[in-house]
Amino acid sequence: MVTVIGVLAGIFIVSYSGIQERGRDTQRESDMLAVKSQLEVYFNENGSYPTAQTMTSSNGSTIAGGSGILKGLSADALVNPLASSGTTNSLMAISTGNPPNDVYWYQSYDSDGYTICGTAPCAKFKLMYTKETDGSTVTLSSIN
């Protein structure tokens, strides 16, 4: 009897962990789609995308909300589900490899799509995040 309860408890713990990971992946996808959408609105209003410096070095309230550069974005969308407590912006400039599970990556590019845009106007962008469930990296690119 004790063995059966132990086995069932083990199965429950593994299943629960998988459910949590899938939930965080769903949140990551939702966050990045919201950011992408608002970056496209920003482009339509300003004719360019924000630089990586602007998007990664500012706190969430500078980027999102009524006084932010992405006015229609909730500041919560900038915070990765595994970010440290008190984090207001999980966006970091794209680096090599895959993004860690607790951050999002952003980079802006010149019109060729390869040269990093250091000063506006920026013609393209990429957003990246890593799925916790399978370790795959998801890349969202600008429409332009």
C-alpha cells in the first residue's frame, strides 16, 4: 500500500512539474507576441523600431504603458515568468547561443537585417525566448 502511494505521488509530482513548465511557456509566447505587436505599432507611428539599448536598458515603466514608448503594452509582458523578484524588464540584447529560460532577447537591425542598429532609425528587429519544456528557441521577427 505504501509503495503504491509513493508511486502515485511520484507520478503526480512529475506531471505537475510539466504542467507548470507548459504554463510558463504559454506565458512567454503571450508576452513576446504582445511585445511584437506593440513594436509594429511603434514602427507605424515612428517609421522605425527602438534600438536594443532603448529596449534593454530601461525599466518596464519606461517601455510599457501610457507614458512608455510602447503605450499599449502591459509592463507585465516584459517580465519573464522565471525572472528574479523585482524584475521590471527581462529584455536583454541578443547574445550567442540560446536565451536562458529567465530572460527575453531583443535586437534591432539596419535595413539589411544583419547589421546591428546602434542608433535610430532601426529597420528590423528580432525577439527570442527559450521554451522550458523542450529547450527550443523561438524567434519572432519584424514584419519589415
